[in-house]
Amino acid sequence: MMCEICGSEDGRIKYTKVINGEKIEFFICEKCAEKKGFHSLISPSENFTVKGEKEKTTLKVRCPHCGWKLVDVEKNGKLGCSECYITFKSYIITVVGELHGKNRHRGKVPILDKGKLLLRRRIREVKIELDDALKKEEYQLAAELRDKIKTLSLRMDKNE
């Protein structure tokens, strides 16, 4: 399909616009998309980094299983294998955050399971805090967190 703006190149980018509930779709080439100011959310920069990380994830990193690089992920719009999720984790988290505003699912939950789900999440968070406290050798805090996990687990058992 040809670009619907210039008509000279292949329209590889699908642009969808919704106005008053009416969906309008058209295809444009990469040059016209760049002129219009559209930037790919799956296009990493040369010096892609995630704040707080010690290591720098660059386009040169390869998946040890399939051999794909970040450039291949960008080009194909998908990952090469299941190991790519681990290799390119920081990149994936950043892209999901840019696409959705958050990198954690915050969708609807059935009303009956919402309380149990919230307790599970809280237990998971406290376990992470417990691991951190043990690593820092803060045993008093670790004991308190252990007790908190037991209390939350008992509350969850009562809800079943």
C-alpha cells in the first residue's frame, strides 16, 4: 500500500485517528511520519538506558539463545524467543511504560477476587522488603516484616 500523503513510497506505518467515535485509518511512509513528528515507541536510541541501572543496555546486546539484537526487535516489532524477554527486560519495561503510562497492569478485576488480589500483591511487596532487609542485615526489621507476612497470609486464608 502506498503512502497516503506523498504517494511515492510504501506506507508501512498505520495511523489510526478517532474523532467523535469514528475511526479513520491511513498508511504513511517513514519519511512522512518523521515530517509529521510521529516517533516510534519501539525505536530505541543508540544510548538507551534505564534510570537506576548500573549496566547500559545498548543496541549491541545479543540474546544468548537466538542471537537477536535490539535492532532486530525494533525492526520486527516482536521478540525472537522467550530468552529475549530476560535479555531485553529493561527495554521492554521502558517501552510498556511509554505506551501505557505504567508498566504494571491496573485493569479491572472481578469484585469477588479484588480483596484476595490486593492481599497477594501486598504479601509480594512485603516479601521483597524482607529480602532487602535480610541483605542489609537489618534483622529486627526482617522479623517485623516476617510477622506482617504471616498476618496478611492469615487474612487471605480467612477470605477464601
